Amino acid sequence: MSESIILGIESSCDDTSAAIIRDNKILSNIAANQEIHNEYGGVVPELASRAHQQNIIPVVEKAFSKANIQQNDICAIGFTRGPGLLGSLLVGTSFAKSLAMSLDVPLIEVNHLQAHILAHFIEDANPTPPTFPFLCLTVSGGHTMIVLIKDYFDMEIIGKTIDDAAGEAFDKIGKIFDLDYPAGPIVDRLAKEGNPDAFKFNKPRMEGYDYSFSGIKTSVLYFIQKEVRKNPDFIKDNLNDLCASVQKSIIEILMDKLEKASTDLNVKDVAIAGGVSANSSLRKAMEDNREKLGWNIFIPKFEYTTDNAAMIAMVAKLKYERGEFTDIRTTATAKYDL
Ligand code: KG4
Ligand code: ZN
């Protein structure tokens, strides 16, 4: 097939991102993060859509200039159709549709969750890409699931959270510790200076490969309320140890089920994806299993972990090769199954 140059657009939550891919190589991957949400302790949907409106044109222009590509050189536009916040998705979707019409190139819809997983096929994502079938622990602020990937577009969710996502647990527990949103990366940083065995929190007992994170959040909340009554400075005095202990519990919960799935299904190619895959303790646990359990591990580069358009462009490229195009009348969708 002749060379393909594709623009990818991502706007499902609070990052506006655009990327250009040539074959499997990312030429540019630009993101504008919306700091406006930090003071609210979570993403405010209305503010997110407005910020996408402001950011989308400069971000796309920057993606073209960094890649040194002219608009007329692209052969398709990929965009996140869902899942995500509807108002946010609408900005990227409408922009992608308009540009596709004006450049007269095909439009390609992308499932955000598939994109987190298929980011592993970006040229510089791994020394060698995973081989099918492989398992992928997909962990973000909105999703936590173990997916069996049988082929690029043949994926089966074998376990998922029944309540909070792992990223949400990091963020909500961080909020109890009075940390800014998103707390996940802050907890990760503070945990490096703390003792992971300082405090113990209850772990859920779940059947099969499903997860639950609301229990640990409640257990941390009650523990903190009790301790703060005795010592109002308890959080401040123990912040690093609290972060290290919470992180240890969350990562153990995630890894227990992933290890069980790998053993039961006898699948040794194991990947992680999504925002929480940036977590240093999760990365270390994966590395340990390379030795301990003989896994071939696939850990995304940092720039491909949190929301980014490179992964959207990658999926668009795979669909472009298959001739899978999207009707211009398509609409964004908040829910979108794998
Ligand atoms: O994939 P993502 O950027 O957006 C969603 O699709 O949700 O994931 C964002 C989530 C947030 O909950 C954030 O706290 C978490 O990923 N996160 C982390 C780390 N970096 C991002 N959680 C733990 N440790 C990190 N280093
Ligand atoms: Zn995401």
C-alpha cells in the first residue's frame, strides 16, 4: 500500500490533542491539557467543552507544523467518537467532520479504549509489538478492565470494575489527602518517599477477573477521619507513607487479577495501557513479572499513556488500510463498547 499520512484528533475528556502519523510512525503528537479543572477536584464537563473549543485550532495547527506536513498531504482524518464526555467529544467530532469535508478526505471513527490498547503498535512504542493473543490491563480515570486481544479489532473484556476505576480511586483518595486533581501522578511522586507497609487497607474479595475500588476508598476515608480526630495534622505528618500504602494496595489489586488471567488463559504477552499505566509501581510490578512469571511485557512510553491523539491516529491508520470509513453524518457517543 502507498504511504498514508493521517491526522488524529482526541477530545474525549480534558485533553485536546492532535497527531500526524505516517505509516506507523508518529510525526507529531501535540496536547493541550486543561488546568482549569485542578481547582474543582475533577473534570467539569461544561468547562472542558469550552476549553476544547479554544484549543482545537491551535493544537491541530501545531501538529501540522511540527510534522512539517501540509493539510493537503493527509489522506484521512481519525477522531475519537467515544466513549467520553459528550460535550467534549462533540468538539473533536465536529471539527474532524468539517475538516474532512473541506479537504475531501475520508473520516475514520475511533474507539478511545481500543486506541489506548492499539497504541502498542505505534512504531516507537515498543522494540517489538505484542503478538496476538495478548492481555491488556486498561487502566484510566474512567475505565479499569482486563482485555484479551485476539486481533486488532477482535477484543474481549474478561474482567472489569464494578464501581470506581483505578484512576478514579487514586484521584478520590488523593482528594481525601487534600491533593490537587488529578491526584494519581502526585500520589505516585509522594509514594517514592514513603513506606508502602506503613498502613494496611482492606482489599476487595471479587470473583473471577472483576475489580472493585470503592471499598478501599471508603476504608481510607474512615481511617483518616478516625486518625484526624486524634491528631489534626495526621495527613500532613504521614502523607508520603499514606500515598505509598494506598498505591501499594491499588497496584496489588490490579496485578492479582492480571496474574490470575494470564495463568488461567496461558497468555504470556501482557500489556498495560491508559493513564494509570504511567504509574511507577505498576510498571515495576510488570517488570518483576517478566522474571517471576516469564511474561513478555509491553509498557507504553509516557506520551502514549495518558490521553493523546497519537493512539487515535494509529487506529485510524489500521482502519484506513482496511477501507473502514465513517459516514459524515455520524455523531459522537458517550458510551461506546469495545
Ligand atoms: O487515560 P487518561 O489520561 O484519561 C482517561 O481516559 O481517564 O487517565 C487519567 C487517569 C487519572 O485518573 C490520573 O490520576 C491517572 O490516570 N494517572 C495516574 C498516573 N498518571 C495518571 N495514576 C497513578 N499514577 C500515575 N503516575
Ligand atoms: Zn483515556
